[in-house]
Amino acid sequence: MSRSRFFSFHAGRGEIGIGPKLFRLPQRAPMRIGLGLGLVAGGVLGFLPVLGFWMLPLGLLVLSQDLPAVRRWRRSFVLRMERRNGKRPGREGRTN
């Protein structure tokens, strides 16, 4: 049984997939950085009724495309999660 992914992120194409929806990020770096900072600021204020804490990780994900420090955090997080789930990073399509 194939397990579909609920969430996907492709930095090369600048796309974030959530469920069946696919969202494209702005092509210009200043716009992406502004969007990411806005999402992080909204996530910090997540206790307010309209904003939510879901905005914080999404903002960091958007910022990881342009800021090397955030990119390192994202990559180390992905590696930890793959090791935790018993997967070996970078070995999905290979056969022995």
C-alpha cells in the first residue's frame, strides 16, 4: 500500500505542497524573505485569534530557501526525522 505525503517542499522549484494543493513561492528573494519574516512574526503572535502558531514553521521553511543558517537547521531536522523513521537519507530511488 502506497502512502501519500501530506506535506512536501521542493526548494529547487520553489513549491510547497500541502495535501492536494501546490503553492508557488515568489521568484524574487526579497519577496520570499519578506513573506517568511511576516509568517514568523505572525507565528510569534499565534496566541491572537486570527493568527496561528502554524505560521512559525511555515515562515522558517520559506526563509530556508534564502538564508543559509535557516537552511542548515532545516536540513539537520530532515536528517533527524529520516533517521528516526528508519529511512536512510538520499537512498529513496536506489536498488541494491
